Amino acid sequence: MLHRVEPVMGRLVHPQRLPWLGRLPAMPETGNLRSPARPWGPVVGAVPAELRTQPGIGRVPDDEDRAARERPLHSFFALHADAVSVVSGYLWPALVSVAPRLVRSTQQLVASRAEPVGPRADEDPAALSAALRAEAATLGVSAVGVTGYDPRYQFAEYVTGDEVGDRVIVCILEQNHAATQNIPSERSEQAALSTYAQLQDRLVGLTRWLHARGYSARAETYIGESMFIQYAVAAGLGQLGLNGQLLTPHAGSRCRINVIHTDAPLPFDAPVDYGLEGVCDRCQACVRRCPVGAIPAQRREHRGIVKAKLNTKRCLPIVTQAAGCSVCMKVCPVQAYGLPAVLDEYERSGEILGTHTDALEGYDWPLDGRHYPPGEKPHVPAAVVRPAGYEFDPDRVDPPSGYPVLG
């Protein structure tokens, strides 16, 4: 029966067509879906010299500029809309339960863009920055950073020429710890989607705060009009992990990111070397434990960025069929224990905390109901890696027609 439902649900719950779910009643948001909603403190402790690489991420600026000119970035949901429609049907049980809440938060966020802007106060930029961070902390945002608008990382569908301002405020909200340790599961996927909704609520609050002080502000929706991770790295909030995700020092990638564009004269933050790339190189848990081997062990330059380029063609079908998968998030020691604990263990023993233990690297695989400890991975049939009707071209340049642009 489910195989008949999935193609229909894939079209209905595709991110481009979610607004209809806002008419459904929202399910109660239980405690194990809620973010702790508390600001993170400073990162304590020195980074060992052998773990240091460079602030933020390795870059080749000339190649970065060339890639942006010759092959502008597109939203993944637009570029691969046909593939997403095929595989997103498998996610519908988790999505439908959270979507009404997510859709309503998105509608409120979009509505906040049109709210009136008050008279502008003559404020010192440093004082304004401190006040903004205090307001974000009051709202329960985990971390905030500021960087410059970069059209190279704005998806081509959303480069309009009338951007709100030259500043981007990056906001991060921590995801529920207990739910995340159940990855991969419907519950952990619900927690991820719920955290997006909770973060959007807080962005509405910050947008209104900026408007009241006389500044233009426009928050993006969770679907994204730009490359959130790029802005977060530039704002000093984390570094790029081998799993392709932003690793924050407090929670790894167990968080959600969104941004606000503004003309408020906020000072820029700078990229930071937290030692996370060095930890990744010595850990490699995500590389070992990925069910389909989609994560390379080595970084290479791609579009002017030195990173581990994921095999999205293998990854996407597994994410959607295996309850969001995210095994690469679950087995990350920084996600589970935080960077300070990982660094303490490294200095004590030379080992990465939790690696090769079942507590960190073991997971229950939803497609066969079995538990897989370190050293064992599930067999993933070809029909799962390449489901019927699934065509994915990683070299595609232009999106197919027929899908509306969101924002």
C-alpha cells in the first residue's frame, strides 16, 4: 500500500508545495522536539597546535570568483526538483506531523518583511551589535554572527539587485540532544523540522526588533535563498566538517541555521579556527559509518572551496527513505559531547572521544530494524540507492521548468 502512496505524497510534500499543509491542525510540540533555546557561552580552552588549520575554511579566491561567474549557484530544491519529488514521498509521515507548525512559522516570517520600519536611531555600531546579541539571547537563539552579503553565495533565483542591505545576521538554534541521538528515526527528523520552525519564530522577533530601531530587515525562510553554511563560517560560528555540514563548537551540526539581511551598520565578525578540521581528519567516524559510502575521507578544492565533496547522488535517496538518515550527524563526537570535551580527551589520550564505541557510532537502521555497532554497516540494496523514477544529474547547470521560486 505504501508504495502506492509515496509517489502521490512526494508531489504533495515537495518543499515547493508545502503551504497547503498549513491548513491542517498542528500536533502538540512535546519536550523531546524542543530546542533548549539558550544562548551558548564562549568556547573555553586552547586548541592544540596540531589540530589547527586556518580560520574558517580553505579557499582559492580566484577559483571562487570564476565558479560564481561561470556557474552561479542554484537552490538544490530548484535544480533537482524532479529528483526531490520522487524521493521526498518517503518522508511524508514525519513531515506531515510537523509541517502545519513549520508552514505557519514560515507564513509569519514572510509577513514580518512587510511590517513598518520605525524612525532610525543614531547608534554606535558596537553598541548596536551588543544590543542585538542581547535581544537574540533573550529570544533563546543559540548563537549569532554577522558577515557581509556575498552575491556569489546567493542562489541565482534570488539575486534581484534590490537586496535589503550589505549585512547578513546568521542565527543558529540548537536541536534537541536526546532526539538527535535516536538518528535515524522519525522522531529525530521531526525534531529537525521542528527546530527550523522554532528558529523562524525567533527570526520574526529579531526582524521586528530591527524594524523598531529604524533598520530594514528581511529574514530568509528555512528553505533558503542562499548558502547558509558559507555565511555561518564567514561569521565565525563554526567550520565545515567532512560530512559537508557546519560544525559548531558547542553542538557540531546538531543545530539549524537561518539568516536575516539588513542595512543595520553592524560590525563584521571573522572566521575562526576552532580546530574542527583537525578533529575531523583524526576522527573520520562519518566516513566509516555512512551506510552508502557517500562521504570522502579527503578534502579537495571545489568551486574555490577546499572541502569533502559529498556524493549527493547516493546520499539523497537514503536521507529520504531512511527516516532522514543523518548518520553522519549522529556519529560526530562534537555533536554528541561538544568540542571542549573532545579537546580535553585528545590532550589526555591523543584519541578522539567516543570513536569506535557503540555509544557514539552505533545506530538502528530503520530499513531493516537491526542495530549496527562499529565495524558493521547495513546492506543497502540498489533499489534503495536508485529508486524507480529517480534520475539525478550532479552536473546539471540549470533547473527544470515548472517549479515556482519560493522566498
